[in-house]
Amino acid sequence: MAKKGENIYKRKDNRWEGRYVKEYTSSGKRHLGYVYGKSYRETKEKLLEVQVKQMMAETLYDGKKKFSCFCDEWLERNRDRVKASTYVKYRNIVKNHIKPTFGGYILSQFNAIAVNDFSHKLLTEGTEKSSGGLAPKTVKDILMILRSIFKYVKQQPGNDLFEIDISYPKEKKREIRILTEEEQAKLVQYLLADLDHCKFGTLFALLTGLRIGEICALRWKDISLRKKTVRIDFTMQRLQLPDNPIENKTAVMIGDPKSAMSARVIPLTDFIVDFCKKMEIPSPQAFVLTGETERYMEPRTLQYRFAKYAKECGIADVHFHTLRHTFATRCVEVGFEMKSLSEILGHSTVKVTLDRYVHPSMELKRNNMDKLSQIGF
């Protein structure tokens, strides 16, 4: 075990071993370096010496700051400005994609051709961890981070970064999978046949449009049977620990929901309330998915459970988020008012709801077309 989280370990031969990241490959894979000492103090001194040399090598080139230094400054600047999950995403993009390509650059070396070549390589070759190129959405996210770092650099006095126009790849609009009415009825019947806490939580998510992290974090105290509402104040995620990038350790974290609009109160139908009364646990702190106060079910476990449910129902090509899309579509089919639906789903704008979650069925489209006959079409 590392002493004090400093990546210094005592070996079985009684020597001390210090570990550091020696280099990253073009795919972001890390290669470790090692120092050894007879005592913890000696090893720590050797490790610090190596890290100082690394920092100097990474920071300066012919007396000028390398781009990797600006990347680190930008990350540190944003550490307390964004959610932990967002910071981890930023850090991984910088570490796995931007630094391996541009980390050794000085500002005067940047131009539009280098950035366009970088984008093209990501789209066509990707990384060692991916087969083929990365998705246009992923490449766009990487380029947006690069653009944000450029913006930070331009704010620094004495910078010699040229103005670079970044072109983002076009994203293909994917067809979103929703459950047909027959599939939905089959799934609901399956869940009700042998209802347990996990199946109840899955049904609850289908009937309220909750995200997977929100249902995993939901406790019985958040459900008011008297008011017939559920309050969404938290979400659950498994994240890399922001302060332990070398070990890439992860932990389950329960924190604020996705955005300010995601914290919301959703009215419950009588149908849902009836099942809540049957499943309610005396302890308000109990998690809905487990019925226990200390044991939770994390999102990836729920994904596995849902995959099992879908397979046993004979429903293919679905994942847990399909339930959210299905809920939104059913709401549209019964004539839901869009602003209300947007707030129930926890979206920042109605446009997000319309663009991403509303998928009218062919039957609804046909019904709307039939209305034209009333005016002579």
C-alpha cells in the first residue's frame, strides 16, 4: 500500500519503491518509471528530484513554455469551476489526446494545418484503444477543449499564439431506439410478475423518465406519497478520483445532478403511487433500488440487470437510457405540453427536449397527417 497516497511503496525485500509516470504513448497509455531507496525519506527525495526534472523538461523549450504547461494551468484553473465528473473528462482528454500530440509544441508552432491534421487523424485512426477512428461527437469534444485552452492562452500577456479557426466534424444524427408499445407492455408485465426493489426501481424510471444515476441515488425520503411527488436532488456516478491520476482509481460518488435544471420535483401518477405504497421501506434513508440504507446499486450494475431483463423479455438493442427516451415519446403521444415535459426531464431548454428525446411514432405521425383531411388536404 502506498504511504500517504504518494505512490511510494515498501517492497517485500524491505526496500522502498517510488513510482512516477515516465511517458505517455500516443494513445494515452502510461509507462511508469521507478526509483528505489533504503528508506521512505530517501525514496521520496529521489522521486521529487525526478518529478522536478520532468516538470522543467515539460515546461520549457529553448526558453519558452511548452503547450503542456498551458494545458496544466488551464486544468488547474477549471478544477473548482466545474463538477468532478466534468473535470475528470477534461483531464482525460488533455492527457490522452491533446498532450501526446501538442504537449511539446511552443505557441509559435501552432497553425490551422496542424490542428486540422490532428482532427483528421482522430477521425480516421483514433487511438490504440479504439478500432478505427473516433466518433465525430468525441472528436468535437476534444477540439472544443483545445479551443478553450487556446482561449486561455490568448488571455496571457506576451503570448505569440496565432488566431486559429477550428473546424468541427459534422455529427451524423443517430436513430434513437425507443420501446414500442408492445415491448413496453411486455417489459412492464415482466417487472410486475416478480417485483423486487431493483425491478421496482426500473419500473419507476420508465414511468418518470429518470436518468440512471438519478434512480441509483434515489432514497425513499425523496418520494412523498402524500404530495404524490418525487424530488430529484442527487445523482450517482463511478468516477476516476481527480487527485489520483497515476493509479486511475475509481469510486462511486453521489453528488448534485447533471445541471441546475436537473434538480426538480416530478408529480407522480396514481398508478406509480400505488406501487410505491406496496414497496415503501420504513427507513426514509433506504435506497429505492436496494431497500437498504448502507447498500446502494451503482449504475453499471443496474445496466447489467436491465440487460438481463431485456434479454428475458426478448427485447433487443436497448439500454437503460432507452427507458427515458420511451417515457418522453409516450408523453408526446398523449399530447404533453412541451415546457412541462422539458422540466420533468430536467432539461435546460425545450429545444433539448425536442431535439434529443422526442421521437414520434409512425402511428402518431399518421394521426397528425389525418388531421389535414379536416381542412381539405
